[in-house]
Amino acid sequence: MIVIFGSINMDLVARVQRIARPGETVLSRRADSFFGGKGANQAVAAARVSHGGSVRVAMAGAIGNDPFGMACLKNLEENGVDTRAIRVTDEPTGCAFIAVDETGENAITVASGANMALRSADLPDSLLSRASVLVLQMEVPMADNLEVAARARRAGVKVAWNFAPVPAVKERSTMAELLAVTDILVVNEHEALSIAGIVGEPSGEDYLKAGSAISRSFGPTCIVTAGSRGAYAIAAPDGAQIHARARPVTPVDTTGAGDTFVGVLANGLAEGLEIGRAMERACAAASLSCLTAGAQAGMPQRGALEQHLDQA
Ligand code: RIB
């Protein structure tokens, strides 16, 4: 089983010619709402490719007692995610305000709401102990993320931590604590450089050097996603590198591509694939997810992903 401990948002999305600069207003024809939140996106990505396989997906999260929250819960259920550890709180459901430009790039502001009410205790031991992989991100309270990760490690559950988004507060001690309880760290280029800087291993613009330093100094396998260049895994103790290529696509919307990668990677790990193969599937799924507007709409089902991989 894969357990995701993380955020649930409703995404309010405006397509713009170009993303507004500070102090500027740009017009968009309309706003659309999509299901989002890094945790929920990763849960849906994992559930779609797990469907028809042996792995189940459960999520612990927090929503508000409001129409957004109820719609998000129903969406997770319809995607086959076990939602028994999702708590309805007094806070409003998380909301993300997203501008997507003509090239598919985005700028996101998250109003966290209920996500900050999520607690380690919301994930019962009975559920955690059934997991083979726990997946975390950075949109819920850090102390609870760390506590859940430590519980998972004690229970022999593999911890995959997606360090996104980069938090405003960057303390070396907290980062060292996070890396000490992580088996697989998934970061993009920018996040890799940011962590390396926090832990005193500045790496300039070299994200592979950053990934190597993180892995060497703290032990986790570090997977750096690099958009159209695919993804790299760097493993301690010798810094051995594995590269998975990305298939070229013309993106419509890159929102949720990283989450698709993480969810499909978790499925591969839970199904016992070796890491290079799991990354290859995750890269292919992330590319497919960019072809449709919205974070979750383009995430492939298992059959579509397999067909795509066979054709390539
Ligand atoms: O990674 C994309 C997600 O980030 C969006 O769905 C949005 O909700 C924010 O959490």
C-alpha cells in the first residue's frame, strides 16, 4: 500500500498571455476550477496507475466543511483513493490561485486553510503499518511531516519526500532532520540547489552536484527531476547516477507534472520495480499529464501509460 500524507486544494486557474509581474494586472478570459493540492495530486496519480495492479493507495489529509472540501473528497474516492484518514476541519479547504501562460508555465499562490490543521495523529498506526511507501510533500505542517516520517521509518516503511514547495523558513537543523528520515528525496533542479544551500553545500547552478552532495552527506537517494531532460537518481554511498529520459511533448499545462512523477514513482517502488524503471514510467506519466489543462485531468490510467511506454 502507498500512503500519502499531504495537502488537498481546489485550484482556481486563469490562462494568461503572460504571468503578471508584481504590481501589474493582466486579463484572462475566464477562471476554471480543478482538483489539486500536491498530496491529492500524488494520490490520484498513484491510484490511476495502481488500478488493476496489486497496490492500494490511501491518503491522510484535512479539508473544510465546505463545497470545495466535499468535492475534493468525492474526487479522491472516485479515483479509488482510500479517504478514511481525511479529516473535515473548521478551517476552509485549501485553495490554489494559478496563472498559466501560453507556454504552459505557471505561477501558484496557495491559501493553505485546512491543510495546516493536518496532524500526525490523523494517520493511524493501523494504516501506516500496512504501507510499503509513505509519500510526503511541503504543504502541511513541517513538525507533523517529520513526526509521520519518523513513525514510518520505525515501522520499516520507505519514506519518499517531495521537497516542494521550498518553504520560506530554511533552517539547517530542520533540513538535516528531514533528510535523516528520508529514503528517497524527490526535488526539481531549483529545489535541489536550495537544499544544498541550506545544508552548507552550495553548488552554483549544478543540480547534479547538489543532488550528489545531499545524498553523500545525509544518505537518501536523491532524485532530481529536470523537465524535458528527464530525471536523475543519485545514490549514496558512491554517488552512482541513473538517468531516465523524458519524452518530448508540447505542454498545454505543466501544473501537477511533478506530482504525477512522484505518484507514479511511488507506485513503481511499491510494486518492487528497480528505481530506473520506476523513474522511466514516472517521466512518461509526467509528460502525458502536461497534455491536458488542470493538475489531475491528464494523469494517465495504468493501461494508457503502458500503451504509451510500449509505443515509445
Ligand atoms: O503541484 C501543483 C499543485 O500545487 C497544484 O495543484 C496546487 O494546488 C499546488 O498545491
